[in-house]
Amino acid sequence: MSPGKERRSELRLNENATVFIEVCSADYDQSSPANVIICNSLDISANGIQVQMDQEVAVGSILRICAELDSDDDTLYLVGEVKWVKFHEDQYHIGFELYDAENTDISGWKSIIASRLNASDTKLG
């Protein structure tokens, strides 16, 4: 992606949520635990999330994501692909495209985003 070129087609919300990203799964026999990184989101949309991390991950990686949005009690389990990585002020900003995958909370995620966008439209109008 070239600098300054926006590729997202949907609206995004500035959201500082706690996000857990499983960068390495546990061994099948549980002899080695999963490697999970705790980070924060910078913004969210119906089909994506941008996070700020201390560690770089490879573009194209498909990872499990667990998001705890501040104003919701629910923990949402998602799957996303790393679409881009930028180094910014000693942190990595990483953009994920979320997948519409089975056994995830993508429907709940999209519902929350839609309700927040509707609420922000109501405040503006």
C-alpha cells in the first residue's frame, strides 16, 4: 500500500479497546502454550481493526483476535489477516481485515459497529 492512500471503503471508529492476538498457537498436546500479545486498538470498522503492538507480525498472517470493547461487557473472538504493518513512534501499527469465519463473533462485532455508527449519526444530526 502506498503511503497516504486509503483503501478501506467503510467508516471507522476511533476505539481504544484491549485486544489479544494469538501469534502462535499452542501445541496440539498442550506441551507449549499459545503465544498471545496484548495490545490496544486504534480504530475499528465492520471489517477491520487497527492495533498498536510492540512486536511486528508478518503481512499475510491469519491470526486469532480477542477484543474487549470498553463500553460492552462481551469479549469478541475474531479471525483476521494482517494486511499492512507500519512502524510509528517505537510501535507497530498493524491493520487486520476481519474474516467472516465460522465459530467467531463476527456477526456480533458487525452489530456493535453498526449500532455505534448509528448512534454517532444521531448525535451529528
